[in-house]
Amino acid sequence: MTGKPIHAWPAGERPREKLLERGPQALSDAELIAVLLRTGVPGASAVALARELLTRFAGLRPLFSAAPEAVCSTPGIGPGKYAQLQAALELARRCLAEPLRRGAVLDSPSAVREMLQARLQDRPYEVFCCIFLDNRNRVIRLEELFRGTIDGASVHPREVVRQALVLNAAAVILAHNHPSGVAEPSQADEFITRRLKSALALVDIRVLDHLVIGDGTAVSFAERGLLNG
């Protein structure tokens, strides 16, 4: 059926109708991507295009983290379809970030860790972010402050302090990802954490933790005792 347009398929096999009747969990990865793509091209249905993408990039995570030019080099996939895939990914990230909505109390370290992993672990470059908190450990805002390459992000303590003061924060949780997938903190990570802790202490703002996000793992500076001293 891959050579036929999807509207010519039996109703129970069409991805959109199947989703509406049986729920999204009943669809394969290719069928879910086909719903996002909406249309195929002459000679290839949306499901066929989706299967080609999954085969070419060897799975969902490599597909969604691939560079635009790599995805758009797939026959039948142009900037419009790439944008649709990325929009779906960003919506998923924002949905996962909602537990950190303004006013939420951070009483579950595991939930924070899982949310940051979902948000940061597949980025092809380093992203440094801060969760700004009030004096009752309620979330004021999560902000991505710096972006870099796979070799590192330039983190400027003055910018972190400035934003913390603008938001009237009493504490912060720092986080960044390692695109290599290895979450083990580097000497540079320890150095910038000490600099940020010292800079923020001058304005009476506490650093509660620094999480390094890897592939399916996260290392907490607080749990390692690396915030002491």
C-alpha cells in the first residue's frame, strides 16, 4: 500500500483515522511521523517517507536531532516538512517543561532531572540554562542563557547575576548538556560552577545544584558534594 496515496487505503489503515479510532499509542513511529508530514509525494505515501527517514537516520532521536540540511536532503522532505517535525518536537519539550511553570514548588528532584533530560539531552550543541527560584523554592522562570558548540558554551557569570536580579531570584539551579552523551562533569564545569556560586553569593543568591545532562543520565553537583567549599 506504500505506493498508493493514503486516501486510497482502507480506512482502518490510514494513520490519522487509526489514531482517532484507537489512540496514538496504536500507531507505529512511521505512522505518527506520517500524521505530522500529512502528505507524501508522487510514488511515495507519507508513511513511506516516514519509513525512509527512520531508516536513513536510524531512529527517532537521531532524526529529530539531525541538521536541517541532512533531513531536507531526503527526497520528498523540504523545509516545510522539516519545520513540522521540529514544531512537534518543541511542543513536546514545552509540555515536559510545564511542571516548572511559574509558581511550581520544586519538591521532586527526580522530576526536575527528567524534565531537563528531555529538554537538553539531544541537543547537538551545549545549552546552559538556569531555573530561577524565589525564597520558597518556587519557580520564577527557566531560561536558556547560553548556547555553544559541542566544544563548550561560553558562560558569563555577570549575565546570570543580572538576570537573577531582574527576576528577584533567591536561588538558582544550573544545568547544561554534554552533546557527547557523557554526563561526567569536566574540570571546566567545576570551574564555572565555582565562579557562578561566588558571583551569585555576592548578591545573596544561592546555587542549589548544577545538573550535567548526558544521554539518559544526569549528574548532580549537589549529590556529588561538588557545591561545597
